[in-house]
Amino acid sequence: MQIPASLTRRSWEIFLALLLLLVAFHLGLNVFSTIRFDREKIEVWAFDGQIKVAGLYHYVNPSFLPSSFSFGVPFPVDPEHSWPSAVRISEVDSNGVFLREIDIRRFHGETVFRLWFWPRRERWIRLDYTQETSVPCARYILLTTRKWGRPLERGQYILHLGQRLQLDSSNYALTAISADNPDTYFFSLSDFLPSNDWEFRWRVNSLQPISEKGTP
């Protein structure tokens, strides 16, 4: 019995595809990865001299084949903003409930980690860090989203101001969450492909009395 040439060709193409995937898995390459980044929710708590960041990121493998991805986490470091401390990356469920810690390491000055995805699998990843700042402003990096080659289905961004702090400016228009909570602002965008990082400033209101504020 002779195997049809079309079937032989198809089998060879599948074999090559699997071989490339195996090579990519072994070397940690992202070029063959099928992973998509489509949603994020970022919360920032600003204090006098410090910010705390909690980010939730949604990744999905839409392929019928397993895949992996090597992640690098960029931080906006400059003379006024120190290298972040207490950096923690974990996996959570869709409700934000902790599932497991993710091992991270420093590679050429960048925080990196690697994730594996089964076919049709989604994963929620949480990033937490604290950054000291000597000036009343901060920046959250958004432009790296463009490297994924597609806009986010949805991005949510929340800024909580600490005691006696007032919003000075933001390059993305912010709205107060409510009249009862005037120290918390947000913006939310769909089909979002950032054209700028998120930059915001605050100032100290010395006339505002100290009150109890929640912190992350």
C-alpha cells in the first residue's frame, strides 16, 4: 500500500513544527511562542517618597499545542527612582486568589521568569513591587505592550493617593472613583495599544488632616 504524497508532506510539516517548538522550549525562545497577552489591571499606591505597585496580567495559549514564554519585567529606574524592592511574582486565579509563587532571577540587570502553557490554557500572573522615589512623580511602563503586536482587549489602571497627597497631573486622563473616595483615581481602556507610558505626579497638601487610609 502506497502512502499518498500529500499525507507524507503533511506529516513532515507537522514533524518540523514540533521540532521547532522543542528547540524553542529548550532555548527559551519566544519567536515560535503562541502566547498572547490580552488584559491587565494595574493598581498603584503613592506615598510621600514611595510607590507600591500590584499588577494583574492575563496570558492565554490559543493553540492546540503546548507553548512557553520567557518574560522580562522592565522597571522605570533613574536617579530619582530606585531599583524596586520586595519584587514578587505569583500565579493567581481569575478572582486574584493566590495559587503559587513563581521563581524569578536577574539576567543582565532584568528580572526574568519563564512560564509553560498547556493547549488552550490561560494564566493570571500577579506582580508586586515597592519603589522609593525622591520626587513626587512616578511612571508605569506601558509601551512594552506594543511588542506583543496586538492591543489589549482591556486595560484598567488605578491610582491610590496616600495621606495628604493630591493629584497634580497624569498624561492619561484620570477620573475619581467616587465622591466618597476622592483620593482614588482610574482610567480604563478597551482595544488599548499604548502610545505612552503612564506618568503621574502628586503634591503634598499640608492643610489636609491625617486620616486612616488603606494600604495594599
